[in-house]
Amino acid sequence: MYNIQKFVINNGYTISEMLCGLHKYHLPDNPILASGYFVMERVRYIQHPWSNSLVPREYLKRFYGDNEIELPHYIEENGDLIPWKNE
């Protein structure tokens, strides 16, 4: 929690509300994992170095547990999933 608060504050936001345990994930490697929800308010504008950039693919590894799910490159407005190009 400390690391989350520190990150949020360092990027110009403050946490104004937190809701815990909204739903549970169904992950084989962590069956008791439950979600949390933060309401944040911007207190000052800080441009992130990755603004308007794609997150590097290696940062998405294990994004959702230990599952080997292929994440899309992006999702179009109509909901179509656009896969990563093998480069």
C-alpha cells in the first residue's frame, strides 16, 4: 500500500477513496485474490515519460497471474482485439 501511495503522489495524484474486495479473481495460482478500487484526484499535472507510448511487451508478462494469456496489442472502439505483431 505504501508503494502504491508513493507512486500515486509522485505522479501528481492523491487517493481520495478506497473500496476493498469488490470481487474475487479466479486465478489458480492465487485463489483468494480480491480486487480493490482507488478513487484518485489529480492535484498537479506531471507528464509521464511514456505518455502517448505503448507499454513495452516485456512489461505485460504475467500481467494477469501465471496464466499464459496472449494480451492484445490494442482494442478497437468496436471491441475487436488487435494482436501483437511478431517482430
